Amino acid sequence: MTTAYDAILIVSFGGPEGRDDVLPFLENVLRGKDVPRARMLEVAEHYQQFGGVSPINEQNRRLIAALEQLLAAEGPALPIYWGNRNWHPLLPDTLRQMHSDGRRRGLALVTSAYSSYSGCRQYLEDIEQARAQVGPGAPEVHKLRVFYNHPGFIGPTRERVREALAQILTARRGATRLVFTAHSIPLAMSRGCAYTAQLEGACRLVAEAFPELPWQLAYQSRSGPPSQPWLEPDIEPALRQLHAGGETSDVVVVPIGFISDHLEVLYDLDTAARALCETLGLNMVRAATVGTHPRFVRMIRELILERTAGAEQRWLGTQGPGHDFCPADCCPSGRPARSAVAS
């Protein structure tokens, strides 16, 4: 197999790994963004409840280890590097290491399945800023396509939903609802990208495997000033509405907008949403994210082979595969709206 690429780069958000990291991390995330300091301190307290550690870095280490094992066994034999936007290992440091190692052209997997400014375009901007910091000879980096409708993402998500449903008595399934969640973004940002269409498409594809269960999409983890409109409904009002309808006894919450169980899943869903469900008398089961599911890891290899060996693209539904190279004007930020606090 021949390839013009000589490295794989995993690009993620980053997260603190101790109490002393939390405020510097959040200040880095929010630099130049219109997010109230009170909101930042509120999010900081969420991290402190978990010892100041976001699971996202450990999740990425496990994903990298699984992908390294697969590529070593089946190829392509490319080294894997890892760089974050907001916390160590930071992208400029990683690109410096790639340059030092003689790497010239890398393929980047961004740990977001969807197209938006904060989930795609901003990562491309950060990569270019990192390359500028490295200077002449900095590795060229091309991003792999978004994978929201790839069988290697949808199939494992369906499996996670089945695992969650197995925790609900069969006699109660008729009053069970699926609630998919994803990170909210400002409406001004959403108007310039396919984020909501892709999310709704992914939800439909997963829900097709469970035709007996009604479903809906809700959002979580919004930030920014209260006067700024963001995508709704938020998960907590959505749960209240289900309870008020009187026909729901159990909910399976599916964080389809996330590929790993990082802090916004652990706090906003497992802590806050679960506490609300207990108050309302709803039984909530949270489906796991795809994480290091073998079919998801194999999907990453497939995306690599699309670009290195001309492998056939696979997707489900009618929206088609994402583009390999983003147009210069895609996924604008929608400023003065700003991107979200994430973990």
C-alpha cells in the first residue's frame, strides 16, 4: 500500500487532569468568548466535583491505543499523534514533535461526528494556527470527513441503546421514550452549518432499529449570556414535558452528540438530569457512548483508507457522506455568538 500521508493525528478538545488545571483550562477555552464569568465558575465547580479531572484525555488515550493495535495488525502502518485545542498535549507541541520526527503530511481525526464551527471549522483554524507557530516545514494536516451517518458510528450507537433498554423491564417498554442529546450551539452558528440536519439524521438512523419507541432530540451544556438564543429544547425541560404528558415511565437518554463519556455527559446527564428524573419519578437509563467499541475503531481505519487507498465510502440514510475537504466558507462562527464550553 502506498500513501501520501505519513502520520495520523487525533485532534480533540482537551480537559483538565487535576484541580489546579481547572481554571487555567477554562480561561483558555473561553479566551475572547462572550461567556459570563459566573458561568465559567459554575462549570469549574462541575469539574471539581470529579476531582478536577475530565475523562476526555483518558478516553482519547484508550481510543489511540485501540487504533494503534488495529493499524499494527491490518495497516496502514502509520504512527499516531495526539493534540488538543485547549489543554495538554496542545496542538502546537504535537505538530512540533511531528516536525521533529520528520512527518510531512498527516490525516486528522477530530473527535466530533458533526459539522459546525465549534465541532469542525474551529479545529481547522487551530491546526493552522499551530502550523504557523511551528513555522517553515510544519506538517500539512488534512481532516478526515465527519462520520455522523457512517455504519461504524450508527451501529455501535444502536448497540449502546439496546444495552440500555435491557435494563428496563419488558413490561414497561410501552411507556419508554428515547431522548437523544447533543451539545447546544448558538442559533446564529447553527444557521450556517448542517449541525442540526446531521444530528436529526443520525437520530433517525439509530431510532430505525427501535420502531416501537418514540424519540426526540434535546440539547445540553449551553453557555453564553442568557440573552443569546441557543438550540433548544434543553434536556431538563424536555424531561419535564415528558413527565407532564403522563405517558412516560422510563427514558433512555442517548448522548449521540458525543463519542466518549466525558465530563459534560457525566455531569449534565448522569448527575443533573438523573437528579431531575428522580424528583419527577421517571426511571432514567443513560446509554453509553461509542467510546472504543471495536466497530467504531474499525470505522476510523476505514476513513483513513478512503484517503490513503481510495477505499469506497460507506454511509447510511439519504444525506450522503461528508466532504473530504471543507469549503473555505463552510461552518461560519455566527459571531457575535460564540462557541460552546465543552469538556
